[in-house]
Amino acid sequence: MARPMRLNTGRLLLSPYTPEDYPALRALHTDPSVTAYISWPPDTPEQTRALLDRRCAQGEPPVQGGTAMTLAVRLPSGLLIGEAQLRRRTPEPATGTIGYVIAPECAGLGYATEVAGALLRFGFESLHLERITGECDPANSASRRVLEKLGMRRVDHVRGHEQDVVYAIEAGRYETSNPTRRWSAGPTST
Ligand SMILES: CC(C)(COP(=O)(O)OP(=O)(O)OC[C@H]1O[C@@H](n2cnc3c(N)ncnc32)[C@H](O)[C@@H]1OP(=O)(O)O)[C@@H](O)C(=O)NCCC(=O)NCCS
């Protein structure tokens, strides 16, 4: 069996979920400052458990052959403090979209920028995507700032995200500016 995907971002580790993540995941998904901006918060403890079971069963990163990869964002201690997702949007041209959540008690430390930077790097350098977008609620100023700090530019709305503001970066511009270099150490086998 191939080794599960891990991305070392420098200060954080993105890695598969484990059953022990339940308390941290439940806390994350019931915090009003988080649920205000994510479309998939589980309402009940049972729904959180079912979500975690699905994520634990995800196994290998399906984004390589499928459509999405969701990883736990961890401190070096292993504690889950957020979530990171890279989802394929279209196969031809190869495009993707990123998503991230950081627990409120860890906000303002640059973690979301570090996580999103690692996702961009993985998407462009390992999956060879041609364009990556990030979508967020127009009122979500912190998330918009994260996307801007990564060198992403505001673009037109995309289908399915008509209510959101959309930012994008193309592979060519990423390679020229590589805005994520300082945040992402790339895949690791640890
Ligand atoms: C949005 C979120 C990901 C930010 O995480 P974070 O780790 O605090 O982000 P970073 O520290 O990397 O960067 C945040 C930036 O936003 C800025 N910011 C924070 N609150 C802000 C606000 N109300 N208005 C404008 N900018 C704001 C910070 O100052 C920082 O920019 P700076 O480095 O130029 O000072 C996190 O708060 C979160 O998960 N929120 C709930 C879920 C969510 O919104 N997910 C994204 C869905 S698209």
C-alpha cells in the first residue's frame, strides 16, 4: 500500500485524519466564526462522526486520480487545528480550487496563508494544474487577504460560486513569482 499523503508546510503538517481527531474537528465545526463561512458544517455530533469516518476512510489523496483531497492541518504536536482541501475543477484545462479552515484560537499567525501556499505548490508542481482558484464570501475579509497574499488576483465569478468572490493564479505566473516558496516545504514521507 502506498504511503498516505503528507505535506510539510514548515510550521504545520497536513496529513490524513485519524479517529482521535473527533474532539478538535467537532470544536472546529461548531464554532460560529467558522460555520459562518463554510457550507458543510455538520449539525450534530453524529454528523461530525460520520464526516470524520468518511475522511479517515479517504486513504490515498484522491485528487491525483479523482476529484478532491482533504487533509487535517496539524501543529507539530499532532493536534488538528484546521482543514485543507484541494479539489479538481476541470480536467481540460487542468484546473483546481483550494479551501482552508484554521481554528479561531490559532488565527492571525499566518497559518492559513502557509497552508494555502502549500496547496498551491502541490497543485502546480506535483499535479501540474494550469490554474488554481480560491472562492470565499465577499464579507470574509481575512480569507480574501489570504488569497491576495498568495499572489492570487480577483477574477470573474465561476459556475456554482455565483455568490462568492473568486481569486485565481495561473501556472505561468506562479512559476514566475512563486509566491508560495517561503511557506511550503513540499511533500514529505514522514
Ligand atoms: C479566514 C481564515 C482561514 C484565516 O486564517 P488565518 O490563519 O488567521 O490567516 P492568516 O493569518 O494567514 O492571514 C489572515 C490575514 O487576514 C487579515 N485579516 C484578519 N481579519 C481581517 C479582517 N476582519 N479584515 C481584513 N483583514 C483581516 C490578517 O491581518 C492577515 O493579513 P496580514 O498578514 O496582511 O496581516 C480563518 O480565520 C478561518 O478559518 N475562518 C473560518 C473559515 C473560513 O473562513 N475559511 C475560508 C473559507 S473561503
